[in-house]
Amino acid sequence: MCGIVGYVGVMEAGPVILDSLSKLEYRGYDSAGIAVRNDETGEFTLVKAKGRLQELINKTDGGMALKGTCGIGHTRWATHGEPSELNAHPHHSDDMNVVGVHNGIIENFQELKDKLTRKGYKFYSDTDTEVAIKLIDYYYKKYLGTPVDAINHSLVRIRGSYALAIMFKDYPGEIYVARKDSPLIVGVSDKGSFLGSDVPAILKYTRTVYYIDNLQLGRLTKDGVTFYNLDGDEVQMEPVTVDWDAESAEKGGFEHFMMKEIHEQPKAVTDTLNMYIHDGVIDLSQTGLNDEKLKNYKRLYIVACGSAYHVGVAARYAIEKLTHIPVEVDIASEFRYRDPILEKDSLVIIISQSGETADSLAALRLAKDRGIDTLAIVNVVGSSIAREADHVMYTYVGPEIAVATTKAYSCQLINMYLIGVRLAELKGMIDSGQTEKYIAALYKLPSQIQDIIKDKERLQWFASQISNQQDMFFIGRGLDYAIGLEGSLKMKEISYIHSEAYAAGELKHGTISLIDKGTLVIGIATQDELYEKMLSNMVEVKSRGAYLMGITCRGNYNIENAVDFAVYIPKTEEIFATSLAIIPLQLLAYYVSVARGTDVDKPRNLAKSVTVE
């Protein structure tokens, strides 16, 4: 949510900032703004626009209308105050002494606003960010100190989350940054210093980045970066070299990032498998989890949000079947507030694509406070969750730009499969021969995914037939219910069609009353043991007038007798079926969205990285 960028160096800042903001459009936003300091006059020029970034680009002639080599920019996702130019960032102090942008939520903003009002400050917006900027201005003038002093005094009085980028009138050619819980990175090159909310923002300009720690500040100049702690003392940071290239974050000839990323899944799955399987053996040592520690876990807790939560639901079925170890799955926002009972000798697994998801980060900290081992499954090296977890298991996905996750979801599944198979082997639930069979099946998944993608034209045709639907229902049993959860989410988040997933056995307990003539129902039946029961459930809804699509494994051709449209996936080990059955559902959601004319990569009201509660 929200995108922050900044640049100070030898190039004109305006075009660099707007270009960097364009790489963060996937995060979700409703307005945009830019502030550039004129090198000759020392004055700040602020330009804002409601709506898409293109409006801001048009207003500034692609940034060329703003002269200067130091500036900051922002795309806003409204939390306090409606989307408008007035509420858009950057914000400034009354006398333009301090100008800044902010990502996050300041929980005590009203209390601080009241204090500043008593001190004579006036407020022009409804945002919590304006309060933060004027608080920094207040302490800067009160103590006649440095920008670092002013920011530190302010931060200890702010409750909430923030990533801040600040410019001070008295300090030309400098940008100051600070973060708590919200993502922020800094990059350096011979052209100057860059900052952004995520790697794609600055990838075009540098691959040498610093991941700012929690409660840490930074000072950016054209010559480099200096970091400070909350006491104002300098701290040393080690840079990281990002191995993505800029081209990997571009569309590569596809109309949308989502379709590009669907096609990238076979490679992403292969890359992730190759990192953890060596010479036919699952090796998790790079996560810091040795075999002895893994073997002694008696319970797993999986905590996540959105699609990552659906990975957890699927993983529970697979891991419990493999290991006979109890697995609990929680939505992170519920886990952190329900005072969970966490048993010793357990592992809490936090799944997050960005590694910055606010609720998941809070859940991680709760588990650590209670002395429970934690494992992060994330895609972003150096992200908050990756840094704070006891153990980290990366997905090797590269940048994922579309808000609706596809390849990150698929590789999170792979990591959970690997944990399950290795755990089952260590506990003696499967022998070496069975392990080899599972590993062979895992390595077949990329080609099988590619096989499904090749048949996408059938799904495109079917999507054109159902794009006017107002309601959809996904039904399944066991693991197929988990698949339905993610398929339903994909459909609703990018097509805006009301869509729900239900355990098929629950149909009689209320849901079947919603089935009317022509209502689309998608039945998923990949599990042999439950296949006949699922067919019965499909016949139930069909007899009530449902228009029925079925997904099953090749060979189950009698499904044609029950459904109006059938999709077949290759045979695999049943516990891995999610990896294949989700592909046609991703494609279906994509094609329905295109048919309805929605913004596939940037659906309304949604963000890629949810860094606030």
C-alpha cells in the first residue's frame, strides 16, 4: 500500500521520480504527488493529482517542468481522508520548512494534531501524514537541532507504522528517511542515491540496495548514505546486491503482468525446487532448520493473509496426511488478537510474499515473544519478516508485479510440500523410496503446469460465456476445498464478481438455497477418495439449475455427464494437486477480468503489500 520514492544526485529528479513511481503502481493507490527542490532558488515545488499516475505525469510534462536534482514522490492509498489532491502527498509544514511523504498509519494522530493546533499549527488536509510532517517541523524548531534530532524526537512520540522520506529547507541536496514496520529501501550508484518502497522502484538505476532496519534513520546525499539509530548515533549497514534485472519486472510482450507471471510459474517452481533439493535429497539447511530440530517439532502453526493463507489451508491437508502431525492454520489478523495457545516444541510458519504484511509481522512477533520457533516463507530478501524470523525459506520467484498473486502462491506451495515431505521422512512416516517418488512428482509439476497453460484458449472461450455472471460458487472437499478458496479469491479480486468458496459437504446447510437457474458453480474433484461424493454434490447443484464447470484429473471422463464444461489436469500425487488445479482457475479469473474490462494488474481498492491493519 502506498509507494514512496526519492532521488538525490546528478540527474534531473522529476523524471526519475515519476519513472520510479510507475514501477510501484501495482501496490494500489488513488492519488499521486511529487516534490522537487529547485537547485538555484532552494524552493520546493509540489504537484499532486487525484487518480492515476498518468495525471501527474501530464501535469508535470513527464517531470521536466520541475527543475532540480533532489526530490520525493508518492502514490497514496487512502486511510485518513478521502482520495483528493488536498489529501495527496507530499505534505508540508506551514512555512514549507519541511516537506515529506509517508506510508503507514499513525494511530495517535488526533492526539498529536490537537497538541500542534495548540502550538499554532494550521491543518489543510484530513491526513495523519500532515500531522507527522508538522510534528517534525515543531521539534526541529523547538530544539534548534539537526534533521536527525527532529525526526528522532518525533518518532518516539508517534504510535503506529511508518516509512518516511523528508526534505528540510535548511539542508539542500539531502533526503532523510525513517521506518517502523513499513517497507523502505535505499539504493546507491554513481548517479546518486535512491529510495523506494520496493525493489522494482529503483531497479532501473541500481542493484546495490540497503534494507533499512526497524526504528532506523538514513541521510541520503548524491555521494552516498549514512544511517542512524534512534539515539542519533551512526550505524554501519551492509549493502545487498539484487539479482533481479529490470527486464524481469517488465511485461515482456504480455498484455498484463498477471498473464506474464502465470506463464513464469514453471520456471519459478523449478528454481525454487532446485534451491532445496540437492542430489535427490531435500536439504533445508540454508533455512537454519537442521534435521534434528525439524524432527522434534510436534505441532505446526501456519499464519498468513489472503492467498498465503490459502497456501496454509492446502498445506495442512498435505502435511497432516504425510506426517500425522497436527497443523493449525490461522488468518494473521485473527491469530494476533485471539491470544493463541502455542505449545512448546512447535514451529510457527509465517507466509508472506512481500515479507512486510503488517498482520503477519505482528503474528511473528507474538510467537517470538512466547519463545516459539518461527520460520518465514517470503519472496523478498531483507524484508522485515525475513529479518525477524528465526529461520527463513525463500521462494525464488523474482519480482511479482500484479496485485493478484500467481507465481508467488505456487512457490509458497512448493516450500510447504518440501517441509512436509522432509518432515515425514525424518519422522519415519515414509521411506526413501516414497521420498524419491514424491521428489520425482515435484519435478514433473513445472512441465505439467506448462501443459495446462497451453490449453488456455478453451478457458478464454469459457470466460467469454460467463463474464456477465453476478455470483459464482466454488465447491470442493478436503484439499479441493482449499483450491476453491484461492480460485474464488482470484475471481473476486480482479473481476469484481461476487464469488464464494464452500466445503461441498456444507451445501445442504444453507448454501444450496443460493443456487438459482444459471448460477455458475465450479466443482473441483481431484481426490480419488472423495470423487464420487463430489460428483453427487455437482449433481445436486445442477438439479437446482446451476451452470456447472468441473475440474478433475485426466481419466475421470465420466464427469462430462454432470457438468456443462470440464477441465482436466494431469495426474500427480494427490497432495500436490493444488499446484495444478489452481492454474486453470488463475487463467479463468484473468480472462473473465479482461472480458469485463477491469484493471487486471491493479484492481480497485487493493494493494500488493498490505502494510497497515
